[in-house]
Amino acid sequence: MAEKLSLMNNVNMSEYSSMKTGGIAERCFFPQDEKQLVDALKTLEREKIKYYVLGNMSNVLVPDGKLDFVPVITTKMTKTEKKEADGKLHVYACAGVKLTKLAYEICDMGYLGAEFAYGIPGTVGGAVFMNAGAYGSEIKEIADFVDFYDIEKDEIQRIDNENCDFGYRTSAFQSRKGVILGASFTFEKGNRDEILTRAKETMQKRIDKQPLEYPSCGSAFKRPEGMFAGKLIEDSGLKGKSVGGAMVSEKHAGFIINKGNATTNDVKELIELVQKKVKEKFGVKLEPEIRIL
């Protein structure tokens, strides 16, 4: 079974984390398809072993030291199905498909709607889980349905968009016990050159404004209503503030970067410090966008 489920031992999670922090997992599953993912979860549930299902780990902080849980990493689940019909493109993507790669393929085929996702570093599963978005667009605008394995009912469910409870960086899946297996999206035909130009402009904005040259988990905090987290942090005088190897980016204060040899604890302490200082100065409690395990 271990071989079937691509089990690895003594995995250094910092090698898989986009923040490049995290400790050692004694066991780590890398399922290659939906069945293997469900089988892994059934095994762990049966053995009453704590686990987390993770994707590209672009928005997750893993604890330092020896982990007390088993990571189940979906990045080998890369199957996609594309079907063109009546001026539309229907795409089904497994949870581990990288969103940026998929978005570029859709744009390159001349279909509208995925431009905003070009440059988002997560997987399809993670993007659906948190209703990822950028530049005014979100996953909820393009998703048709989500295939979800409900652990408590031991069944695979196909959940339509309107029942996913998508909101700002949230979805129904954050409060349900189970795992996203894949999702279906629909795109309208457009002008390929114009679509690719917009996608590349979106990517260039990221390069110009974000500290992509350093490891990070993207935007560290959710946007408070009517405000911008980065501006609040900058106006609190925290640009360049460091705790150990973690630093508030001098390029974009909404990002916490690993400037070298940061630990997860460094990042967590810096998050707490930023929250404290912004609260003192502006009375606003910043909510982390990073998922802290």
C-alpha cells in the first residue's frame, strides 16, 4: 500500500514549502490520482493518525521540528481534461494541477477568464479551497462544480458553484471534513493575442510590485474592508522589520519574506508583531491570509 500511495519517509517539508520553512515529516503521502488520495485519507482515518492535505504549499506555514501529523501532498495529481464545444472550453482539473500552468494553457488556447490566475502559485485544490483571486477576479467566477470526498459520509460528492459558499478567501470546504479532488471550469472563446497580452500584463504587475525573488507565502494578511493591509503595515513603519530570517518586504509591505534561513517560528512571530503594531496604530486587527498549521 505504501508503494501504491507514493509514501516517503523523513521528508524535509522546507523543500516543498514556498516559504522554505518547516520541519521533518516521518511519513508523507504523494497520491497520484483521486483514488489514491481517498485511500490515503481512509487509511489515516482508520489508524486515527492526524494529517493535513496540502497542495503547492504556497499559502501554508508548516511547523518547525518533528511534525506531529502526516502531510498528504497532492502535487502529483496533475491530470486535466479539456473539451472545446460551441465556442466554449470545458476544463476538468485534478486538485494538484498548478493554477499558473493551467491558466496559461487556457489563455494560449484563446479562451477568456483565466488571465487573473496566471501567476497565482497554488494548485487547483488550494485555489478552490480559499477562493483564490487577484486583480478583481476570483475562482468562484469560473468554477462550475467541485468534486469533494466527504469523509463523514464516505462518499464523493459533486458540488455546484452555488453550493460552494464562495466568499472573500473562503469557501464551504474550509468547514467541512473531507478533501477537494478536482474542479470543473468553463471559459468563453476570445481573441488569443489580446488574452495572452492581458495575462502577461498581469504577470508583469506581480513581478513589478511583489518580492517574487524571495521565498514567501504571498499576501500575508487578508484585506480589511475598505482598506489595504500593505498600506496599513507600511504606515505603521514596519517595512523592513525583521524577526530572525523573516522580514516584512521592503518592496511590498503586505508580504513577509524569508530573507535567508528563516524558521516558521520567525514568520509566526513577525505576523503577530505586525498584527500588534497595526492594531495599536489604527485599531484594525489584521487577519492572516496564510494558513498556519
